[in-house]
Amino acid sequence: MEFTAAQIAEFVQGRIEGNPASVVRTFAKIEEGKPGAISFLSNPKYTHYIYETQSSIVLINEDMKLDKEVHPTLIRVHNAYESVAKLLQLYDSLRQPKKEIHPLAFISPSATIGKDCYVGAFAFIGDGVVVGDNSRIFPHSYLGDRVRIGNDCTISPHVTVYHDCLVGNHVTIHSGTVIGADGFGFAPTPEGYDKIPQIGIVTIEDNVEIGANSCVDRATMGTTIVRKGVKLDNLIQVAHNVEIGENTVMAAQCGVAGSTKVGQWCMFGGQVGMAGHIHIADRTQVGAQAGISGNVKKSGQTIIGSPAWDAKGFMKSAAIFRRLPELSRQIEQLEKEIKQLKDNH
């Protein structure tokens, strides 16, 4: 596939500086640019690469100022990062997906497979499963009995979706992820721990993406819910009866304990831990490795630390913490001076 700078500029509503007939066939990072590639520059830390890159076209922000002439054709846009995302989506959509049922897949006679689907070798589709149109079930994936998969979904290799769980439309689940395993429910007794049967399900709403090797546990009763537009990174644990609000994003290794309710449009850095049975307000932003032990009631807060609290307060305290050895010596010296003053009186 080939695209000219003029075609790209029209698609992203950009302004060309250079040759509108420049042609690209692939993408490349700006520091690894080569002829025939398109790159982008949005982070000022990478600005120096634009003077040496061999890429034919570079997307840059409208307000970016350059000190000297550059080799590639430039396309100035409002937001280079968003524009390259649109181009990547276009490029990906032009690739022809497979549409076949492999003879080595197992599909229960009572399952329903929609139009133009792909089911790979050694995939297992159980009794009463419904798979929507244009969905792709890759090799070695498992869909338990009565699972429902919506339209235009991608179930990557080695994904497990346990019985009765519901997956909406335009959902992507990456390799190794488990949807609907038992929640961590045990009742202590004098003899040990009795397992509490987990009889609920998991509901994944539309336009959700879940990274590799993540787990979303089924509810004890009712449903664990991942609302529409949520994006979960790799290696994330979502416990039983959790609800994650619309368009919330979580970076790798976050953990959400049971029955916690997370609001809409929240953002979590890596390795954030959340206690169970708490509520986190809409648009909360949480720094990496924070530990949230109680409710976050005010919408739009930025919190960090463990236990997590207001980011500005945390930073001020961290500045003092770094000076603790020095402050300790000063206190010891003051105590000696006070003692001497008392002794002299």
C-alpha cells in the first residue's frame, strides 16, 4: 500500500510543508526512519531526530518550531500523536482478515457462529455459544458453554472465557487472558477454608480492550462488569464483583480487589493496588505503585503514594523525607544545645 503526502494530509486534515507527492509505504519511529516511511514527532525530547531522520514524511504538531531545514516532507496537524493513531487504524483496517472455520476447530453443534467469522485450529467453542458477525477466534482459545461474543471481536490465541460470560461488540482480548475464573472467595473454619461457590458471571461491554495475561474474575453472585471503552494493559487482576467505569484505563500490573467500584474516565499508572469494597470517583488519576485503601470521593483528583493521597501533598512530603537524615542531625544538635542551656541554669 502506498500513500502520498497529499492523501495523508487530506485524511488527517493537516498542512503540508515540502513535497505533496512524497510517497510512503510503511511506518517507522523517527529515530529509525528510512526512505518510504512515515514517522511522527510529538514529544519535544525527540526533536533533534527530525534533523537526521531518513523518513520521507513526518507528522508534527502545528505549533512546533524548528531551528533549521529538514529533509522529510512535513505534515503539520493539531495533534501528531492522535493523527498517527488514525493512520495506524486505517492501515490495520486495510489488511484482509481471515474468514474461515478451520477443520481442526471444535464447535459444538448447538453453537451459533455469525457471518464472516474466523475460527482457528484447536479453538474450542462449547454448547450454546453465540459468536457475532466478523469476529475472530484464534487457535487454542476456549469459549465455555453459553458464552456470548459480540460482533467484530478479536479473541487472541490461548484466551479462556469461562461459561456464561458475556462479551460485547468490538472487544479485543489478548493472549493468555482469562475471563470468568472463580473469584477468591473462601470462608475460614477451624479446619481450614471452605470454598464459596462463585455462581456469577463477567460482563465485558463494547469497545473494551484487555491486554495479555490479565484476569477478570466472575462474581460470587451477579456480575463483574467492565464498562464500555475500558482499556486494560497486560497482567491486570480484576477481582469478583468489581465494576470498572466507562473509558477508564489501567497500566500493567494493577490489581483491583473484590467489590470495588471504579468511576468513569479514571487513569491508573502501573502497579496500582486497590483495596476491596471501596468507591473511586470519576476522573481520578493515580500515580504508579499507589495503594488505595479507602474511598476516593472527590472527582478529578490526582493521587499517589501508599496509602494514596493528594499528589501535591505527597510531593511536598517526599521532599522533606529525602532530607530526614540531615533534619535528624539538626534535631540532635538542637537537643544538645538545649540541654547545655538547661544545665548552665
